[in-house]
Amino acid sequence: MITLTTYKWVPDFAQPLMRAFRVRWALEEAGIPYAVRHVALGEEQHSPAHLARQPFGQAPAIEDNDLTLHESGAIALYIAEKSEALMPKDRIGRERATAWVFSALNSIEPFVQELGSIIFFHKDAAWAKERRPQVEHFVHLRFGQLANALCDKDHLEGRFTVGDLMMSDVLRIIDSTGIINEYPTLKAYKARCESRPAFQRAMQAQLEQFAAAA
Ligand SMILES: N[C@@H](CCC(=O)N[C@@H](CS)C(=O)NCC(=O)O)C(=O)O
């Protein structure tokens, strides 16, 4: 059975956003049962045992028999390989879905994450107030470009794939800014992805885990 390593507890704002969620969601979409290992932030996070699973002392990581894997993108692609629910069978469909995973993590998440970091950790710092407009400019640029690519489609490609899972999860990071409301097609796309039963099950499991730890 796949074991997902995640944190025992994180602050309230991070509970629905933690990247372990992507893994839970992918596993739910694929219909793969999993066990969860909880690691505590701090000493245990930087222990040799955890660094062997996640070299940067972060979460998530998974273990599946003889494989240990870190990076949410690599893990999502690994799970997607196991299920057509996430990864089309045809060559072009597979390559396109994979490209969208990289787009989410490499072209969108850096800007979204920087804005998230300002909002969640440095809102009142002088440097953050100065930097924020520049970061928001890039977020708007990327959101506009993504909305153009999505156009009037329901999903980035012809159907839901691991690329949509990753993209919609990245978009969630800055939900609290309301920026997405300026992009109605993206907003509808994110809502469409989040209405999936697998998303709901994964979110419930993630939030219940933290509630139990409180
Ligand atoms: N690139 C990594 C990022 C993982 C990451 O940033 N995890 C956060 C939790 S969502 C974390 O472990 N933060 C604590 C830390 O970096 O010390 C991935 O996508 O898996």
C-alpha cells in the first residue's frame, strides 16, 4: 500500500493548502487506498529518517514498496501513470497532460507562491509592501495567459487530467486574494475541478486529520 508522509499539524491557514493535498486528491481520483504517516514540524522534520524520504525536510513524500518519492509533481505523475482517470492512454494526451503539470509548478506556482508568502508571512513588512505590486503584476499576466489557453474549454485538454489537478490546486494558494474573480473562466474552471467527488473526499480527509491532531 502507498504511504503518504505529511505533517502532523500545520497552522489553520495552511491546512487546506498543504501540498500533501495534491497527493491525496490524485490517490482519490485513481481510487488507490493509502496509509498516512505523520511527521512533526521541527526536529522530526529534519531527522535523518525524514530526510531520507524528503531531502529538503518537507512534505509530501510517498513510499510504494521499494520506491520512495518526493516532490508533489513527481508523485502526482507517478500516481497518474497508474490510472486513466488522471492520464490519457494516447501518446499526445499523455505528453500534454504532463506539460500542464510542469506549467502549474514551473510557470504559475512561483508567482502564486511568492504572493502567498507575502500574504501569509510578511504582509506588513516594508519590503513586502514594495514588492507586492510587482508580484501581483506577474500573477495577473499568468492568469490572463492561462485563461486564454483554457478559452471556453472545461479542462486544459479535452478531459480532466493530472494537469488540471495540479493547475487548479496551484490556483487555490491565493484564493484569499480574490484575484481569480477577475478571470471568470478560470474561476469556473477551478470550481469545476473542486466540485469533483475525489477532491471533496481528499479535502475532508486532510481537514479531519488536522482536526484530530488539534
Ligand atoms: N516542491 C515541493 C514543495 C513542498 C513544500 O513546500 N512543502 C511545504 C508544505 S506545503 C513544507 O514542507 N514546508 C515546510 C518547510 O519547507 O520547511 C513539492 O511540491 O512537493
